[in-house]
Amino acid sequence: MRYLAADFGAGSGRIIVGNLNHKQLQLDEIHRFPNRQIRLHQHIYWDFLSLFEELKVGLHKAFAKYGNTIQSLGIDTWGVDYGLLDKNGNLISNPVCYRDHRTDGVMETAFQRISKEELFALASNQFLPINTVFQLFSDVLHNESLLKIADKLLFMPDLLNFFLTGIAANEYTIASTSQLLNSQTKQWETTIFERLQIPLHWMQPIVFPTTILGQLLPEIVSEVGGNLNVVAVGSHDTASAIAAINEIEEDSAFISSGTWSLMGVQVDQPIQTNAALQAGFTNEGTVFGKIRFLKNITGLWLLQSLLKDFQQQGETVDYESLINAAEKSSCSQIFDVEDARFTNPISMKKAINDYFIEQNKAPLTEKGDLVRSVCLSLATKYQQVRLELEHCTGKKIKTIHIVGGGTKNRLLNQLTAEITGCRIKIGAVEATAIGNILIQALTSNEISTSDKITFI
């Protein structure tokens, strides 16, 4: 049997076919496409219509190559963002991107209705302006017309699943990023909705990974040339990525390294201590019902944005050449990667140098110096988070598993090993797709949770 993983990242998407043979997983990338952020009338949107069309293109290519040997499809995306449907199931507008500025200052207003401490005790998430709860509260405050016509809220993977199957549901791991879910009961927390006047009826039933949502709608079947089961996987991409790690040791942490660096540990129950609150940790769901106790750190977005800067200046550069240049640099300047100025600047190079100028340090002009500074700053942040994790969990961290696109950044991995003093275990680049596929294989009973899967 073959399984399709549709993995939508904040920068690009890919459709990957996975084939398990004697517990060896082989991947075949069928289709890859960009995921663009569109600025329109002072807001930033995701081009959902384009993403859905690319999904159908990938399905068509997969059926053309593999026919009815494809068993199922699982979709994963980044967290917090969502689309709203009207009572007829129509998409009201393109989903707003989490990097939009409509949530500026909204957290502080929300805390006048529900305290930071009470909100953490209920949902146990890291406080970020991008969280779904603050995006929705912004609509409550400023978008009265939307409140009148919206009927259903679906997170990005749920939204894609809905237009494939007609089934409206909210998958657990993606819902756990919203700051609307009770981290203990794993259900919607009515207190949060009531205090912030967010309509609770928008939310859909929570489903858990390995749930078969349904099959493709007839009109989709006619377009893509085949039918299959659509399965709820770890719909939050980090949940799927962590599921791809064969064994997470007691003394180890993980970093899902992509546009964001998500660094944490796996625990049985949410950690809701004051230390966790003050350090800015979040408790999110795993595919097997445990908790990912982690911190969201600005990650390769910094390098992606620098690369865009260089290309817009007419320079012919690629990721590999930038890393090569950084390895030759002796730059030792670091910056706080969590500074708000790096969220969505017009120019990342300018934002970094503005930071240095304010710190009475020399601006960086060479590409190699800039890239090394980014890698050094990220590795330094990882060390800080490692120490915070040890304090909050009471466990010594000796090993760090790194999965995702950042595994290809040898300089960042080397600096992480040097600065943290930890043993670094490099996992799969396509960890998210692998975890996605493994959950589908579990759903079809081709493998069990105790099986050790190798990747070829």
C-alpha cells in the first residue's frame, strides 16, 4: 500500500508518496510548489485557492503514477491560522497570515478580560500575538461584519480536508496550537470563549490522529482520477515531524528546524508551573496523546528572508553558497532572534543591522558574516532554551534530535553542538512527511506503534 502526505510549510508545499516494504519507508516526491504570502489592502493573506489547486495537481500526478495502490491521504500544515465558512460552506475570505499586524496590541486588551495566569492555567500555551485566540479576538474587536456571517472555523489542514471530503472537524494537534483548547481535557475551553466573546459555535468536534475523515467528494474524484481515504494525521506539522523520531530518550530534547525552530521535550502531562509561564513555554498535543512541551523560536525564516534580500538586489546566490561563505567567516556578533523587528521586516538585512547599531556594534556588510551571525544567534538561543527546559522539567538534557529542513544546515548543527555541549542526532529532512505517512500506516494497520521503521 502507498500513502500520500500533503505537507504544507509556510514557504512551500509538497506532495509525497510513501511506500512501506518490510518496515522500510521509501519516499517519492510527486509535486512541489511555493506557498506565497499576499499583501492586499494593509493585510497579509495566504493564497488558499492556489494551495488547494496545487493539492489537486499533486493528487492527479499521484494517481497517474500509482493508480489505486494509494490507500490514503494525510494533510499537515503550520499552526494557528484558519479559514471561516458561512452557513452554506463557502469560504468567506482567504485566511489571514499569522505575520499580519492586525493582532498588534491585542494581547494586552485580552488580558483585561482574562488574566495571563488564568489563560495559561486553562490552555497552557506560549503567549504569542500570532495565536488563534488573539487573531479571533482581533476580529471580535474590529470586524463586526465577519461575526455576523461566519458559521464554522477550520484550521488550515481542516480547511483543506473539508473541501476534499465535505467533513468539518478540528484535528487535535493543530487545535492545541490555538490557545482555545483546554490542555487537560483536550476539548474547547468555554471560559476562554465566553470572556473574549468568541463564538463557540464556530468550533467543530475534535478528532484525533488515525481518524478516517472520509473519502473524496465526487467532483474531486473526477478531477484527480481516483479515490482514497482522507485520514487525520498529526495535522500540525511539528506533531508529524516528532512522530518521525524513532525513539526520544529520557534525557533528550528535539528541535523541529524549519521556518520556525520548535525546541522542546515530550512529556505525559502539561507543565503549567509559573516557571513554564515565565519562560514562555507551550504545551501542545502529540499524535499519541502526550504533550510537546516546547518553545517556538524564530528559525530559518531569518535565513530565508536574507536570501530574498540578496536576490532582490540582483545577486545570484543560493542557500548552499551562503552556508559556504558563513563557514569561512569569523563573525562573533549575535542578536536576539526573538526581537519583534524580525517578525516580518521589509529587509531582514536592515533589521539585523539596525539591531546591531542600537547595541553600539558595527553593521555587517558581508553575506558570510550575516549568515554566520544568524546561525550563531540561533545556536545561542537553543542553549538558553535547553537550560530553561532543564529548569522546568528537572531533567538533564544530553541529546538533541534535529529534524526538518534545518538538518541540511551543517554550520547551524555544528554550532548547536559546540554551544549546548549536547550530542546532536540528525534526523530526516522530510520528517514531517514521514510522520504523516506513519500515522496513515498505523490507521490501516500495516504497522504498529512498536515497529521500528527505517527510511531509504
